Amino acid sequence: GAVVSQHPSRVICKSGTSVKIECRSLDFQATTMFWYRQFPKQSLMLMATSNEGSKATYEQGVEKDKFLINHASLTLSTLTVTSAHPEDSSFYICSAQSGVNTEAFFGQGTRLTVV
Amino acid sequence: GDSVTQMEGPVTLSEEAFLTINCTYTATGYPSLFWYVQYPGEGLQLLLKATKADDKGSNKGFEATYRKETTSFHLEKGSVQVSDSAVYFCVRGVAGGTSYGKLTFGQGTILTVHP
């Protein structure tokens, strides 16, 4: 299958700082990318959907100003957690698909720890 | 809203045992249904899918049938192997549009297979 690379795989940051997570489709053009969050021992929760060149669509309850999503090219989407706090510590996973009704491929996730 | 409920784990089996992981979903429209698998240290991978009622998805000896009347999509395998040890997620897509990308996950079931 196609490859989606997420970077970094782990990051520790201080409370109040911002951290950026990258999601790249390595061998296909991703018209749509999705960002999920997974709390310990819980399922993945969709945070937002991003289409290349347009604003992301956020799920209910997700703060747009805290979780900034940019999808500036067909192979890269970024999630920036702004002014991070310990409660933002979580596992963040992206997925990407090349078109409507095509399989979505997942990155390996980023473990964010805010101290 | 859309939801998926799957059998709680962990599930521990001996090699060559029969596996069933139950999954039910809320029936809003006609969603596509999936099973994703996450092997230790790896990202999520699509295991199988079914896009309409009575479809049977199959892959690597695993099967699941889209049952509209019972809103279920149970995962089965006749003879598990140690290499099947992983976390299994039952997943539904939204009806229509990006139904393969915008996904609602079950809570995941940890499967451990012993020799």
C-alpha cells in the first residue's frame, strides 16, 4: 500500500510552547488528509479533515485556534498544537487519501507529551 | 451520532483457535464498514472492507459480513496464528462522499495468540 510518514514520532515540549507535527504522503498525492487523536486505552477520535488548498473542517468540540491545520501541498499537512498544556498530551495520527472513495492510509502516529 | 461498539478485550487464544470479534454500528445511512489492524510497532492498516449490505470482506483468512438487519460487522478467522497478534479496530465511514477517509473507530480489541 501507499506510504504516509509522520514526523516526529515522539515529542516532549514545555507547557505554553507550540509544537508542529508533519504528515507526508510519500508516493501519492493526497487530496484529503485527516487528523485523529487517541487517548490512552481509548479509540481514535477524528479531529479535523483537511483538503489541499482550503481551510480544514474541524469536528465538534475541537478548538480551531489550538489545533492549527495546514494542507498547503498535495503531499504535506501539518498540525500545530499551540500553547500546549499537559491535557494536550496524546497520540496524534494522520491519514491521507488520494481521492473520494479511495482507501485512507495512516501514518504511524506522534506521541506528544507536554510537561 | 455515528458510533461503533466492538467486543472488549483483551482476547487471548491458542494458535489454530477460532476467532470472533463482535462489532455493531449505528445505522445512519449506508456507511462503508472496515476492519483495521495495528501490528506491534506499526501503523494502522486496512484489513478488509465491505461497502454495502450482505457484502463479505475478506483478507489473510479473516472475514466479515455487512449485516444491515443486525447492524453488525463481526470479524472471524477460522484458525489464528501467532502473527495475528495485534489490535483490531472496527470502523465505519460516513455515508457517501469521503466515506473511506472520514472514519469512526471502535475502541479496539487486543488479540494475543500463543503458540
